[in-house]
Amino acid sequence: MGNSIMSAQKLRLLFVNFGHFTDHLFMLIFAKAAVSAGLAFGLAADGAYAEMIPYGVPSLILFGACAPIAAHMADKWSRNAMITVFFIGIGLAAVATSFAQTPLHIAFGLAGVGIFAAIYHPVGIAMVVEGGGRVGWRLGINGVWGNMGVAAAPLITGFTLAAYDWRLAFIIPGVLSVLIGIGFALFTRSGRAEAPEKTAREKAHVGFAPGWKRALISVALVTTAGGFVFGAMTFIIPRMFEVRMTGITSDIALTGTLAAAVYAVAAFAQMIVGRAIDNRRVKPILLMIALGQPVFIGLMALQVDYALFGAALLAMTFVFGQIPISDAVLSRYVPDEWRAKVLSIKFLLNLMVGALALLAARTVLAAGGGFQSVMVMLAMAACFIVLAALVLPARSGAELDAVSHPQPAE
């Protein structure tokens, strides 16, 4: 019986992790398909990318703005049910986007994608940290799944564009997501998709841990600066490779593959960081990762071809490595009944700033600043993550909780 429960919990977590993959995949299909869609609608080749970017901004804004609503619905209804709605809704919205006849139609379709994508982070991450234990490790694995979605977006979309057209780039993953949502709904109806039991420490963690105000200020800084950097980097790198890797290739599928390789390899930094924050103090780990970002993002501004690939890989390793830290900090300072709400505010801030990052990047590119100026801007933004590391309390919420609620000797 115990093994059956454990297997059911692992399957539930697998669905949740795959949801993270799905979330980021769908939000970045347009990043690779924008030029092809623009050309199909008659835009000039040299300006299609810059002209199409604004049509993706409402999706990113809704991706963040609808997160508090999703968290509220999950608390009032069911986290499992909201994940089912996420899979089916985002799939149907993607299919609807494929029927667009103008760039404005694409904006409406992508807005639907953003609304359903907003469900995942406040609900899914709250499900990942349920039950306490090795939260950092689970967040690291979940983060890898999410960034594999980031990696898969240019790869899958690039090959679909090369073989077919931009419409199928939305239809194929859309249909698959609907089928997965139906599968999760059936799993939930079986009664086996139950949350794990809380540990003794998790049961004792009924209030905000000491130092929570400074911790939340730090998380807010990481969220703001990190959202700006992450939002721009994940959207721009595929196009940057197309423009500044002409010494290697001009093939859209190959540049998509190279971008995917950067995201896929860099994603595993989250597992290393996740394991580290389960066993060591968070503050020095965050400080080290924060210091690396402006250095390597700034280096990207000066590189082309293989050197650009190497600099991008190092930069994204530090950008992705930061991701599980803020969620782990929240799990240590914020009790379970508040986590979905706090996570929704965090992702609202993170993703709306990410949308502003796209507008800022588009403004720089439209003004003729080029990708070099964009990278300098992002490197400057990353400096605020260093400030966030300095603000974070020296002792972790887990350590303080252990002092406040010592566990009985075994």
C-alpha cells in the first residue's frame, strides 16, 4: 500500500514537472515563429522581428497578471483541478492561435496562451514544495523540466518551420497538451493524485519564520531583476544566434538547435544549486551566482559565432542556476497556506517585468542599438541580483525554524 501511494505521488509530481516544461515551451513558440509569421502576413524581412515582438507582449503581461487569480482559484477549488485546466486550456489556446489571419489575431491567441500559462507557477511550484523534505532538490529538478521547455521551444519550432509552417508550430504541441490534460484529469478522478503528507517540521511551520520581511525584500529584488534578465535572454537568444552566427550557419533549424543546446545544458545548473541549498546556507550561493551574471552577459555583447555560443552557455548557466533559490527561500519563510498567494505575487512581478524587458529590448533594437546594447542593458540589470543577495538574511528560514521547533532526538 505504501509503495502504491509513493508511486502515485511520483506520478503526480511527474505530471507537475511536465507542466513546467509545457508552460515554458508554449510561451516561447512565438519567439522563434515571429519572423516566419510576420513574413506570411506580408511584413518586410528586415523588420519583421521588431514589428512582431509587440504582439507577444500582452501574452507575457497576462502570464504574470493572471497568476494571483489562478492562486486564489487553486486555494478555493483544487490545485489538481487547476493543473488540468492549465494543460487543456493552454493547448486549446495554442491551436486557436494557429488560425490567426493577421498579427492582431496572433496577439489575441497568444493572450489566451498567457492566461492559461499563468496557472502553472503559483499552483505547480506550490505543489512541488508540498511535504517539506528535500525542497531544493525537487525545485532543481522541476526547474530543469521548465528550462527543457525553454530549450525545446526553438528546437521544435525551428524544425517545424523548416519542414512545414508557423501554424503547425502551434497546432502540434497544442493537441498534445490537451491529451496530457485529459490524462491528468483521469488520474485525478482515480483518487490517487493526493498531496504528500506534511513532515513534522512542515506541520510545525504554521507561521512566517523570523527574518521573513528581509527575505521577501530579497526575493522581490531577485524576482524583478531576474525576471527582466530571464525574460529578455530566453526570448532574444534564438534570434541573436540567427543574426550573429552567420560564420557558422544561416539555417533557421540549426540556429534553433544551438539555442536549444544552450538552454538544455545550462538548465542542469538548477539541480546542482538545488542540492547545494538543501545542505548549505543560501546567501553565499546566491551571491556567487549573482556575481556571475553581469560578467558573462556583458561578455556576450562582444562575441560572434562559437565565442558567442560559449558566452551564452556560461551566462545562461548562472541565469538558470538562480531560479530554484528564491522559491526555496519562500518555502522556508512562508507557511503552506500562504505559498500559492505569495508565489502568485512573485510571478506577477517576475513576468510583468519580463514583458517590459521585451519592450525595452525592442526599443533598443528599433533605435539601431543592436544586440550589443541589449546585452549591456541586461548586464546592468543583473547587478541588482547582487544587491538582493546582500539583503538576504545570513541564516536560512530552515535553520531558524529548526531553532524555534527543535525535532525530537531519534
